[in-house]
Amino acid sequence: MTKKPSVRKKHVPQRTCVGCRQILEKRSLIRIVKTSEGIKLDPTGKAQGRGAYIHNKRSCFENSLKGALAHALRVELSELDLESLRIILSNIPDEAVDG
């Protein structure tokens, strides 16, 4: 007897949104990274540093600023970090954008 060739499923990395704790594909979330220069948005998802993932919607981002983001990044957010996060927040839509 011959075996049927098995079709391998491609591995899809999953991450948890720190704002709402929902598990989704990595590509559908925004990555925020803690670097030596401070907190930054990581559009490539490959920057060095401790990262956290958030939905591309305002409610999740606001929930994450209440403490979950700081906990995930293992840092206390300074005023400079909060200001850069507010700039990022101003560019995020009110509703989810599927991508």
C-alpha cells in the first residue's frame, strides 16, 4: 500500500492583543516595541526589543494604556513614552480595520 502524500498546513503565528486579550494572527495586530530609545511602533514586526501586540482599533489601544501595555513591555511608561503613544493613538481609527 502506498501512503497518500500529506498536505502540510502552514504555521500561522498567533499573538494576544493586550487591550482585549483576544488571540489573533500576528499580521492582524499592531506591534509596539520597547527599545533603548523608548517606545516605538514597529510596522515590520521584526524590530529588536520587547514587544506587545494591539488591535488596530482605538478601544483596545486605550484599554492597553491603563496598565496592560506597561506590564507586557515590562516597563513603567514615562511621560515621553505616553506622548509618543498618544501620537500613535491619534492615527488609529475608532472601529476595527480588517486587514
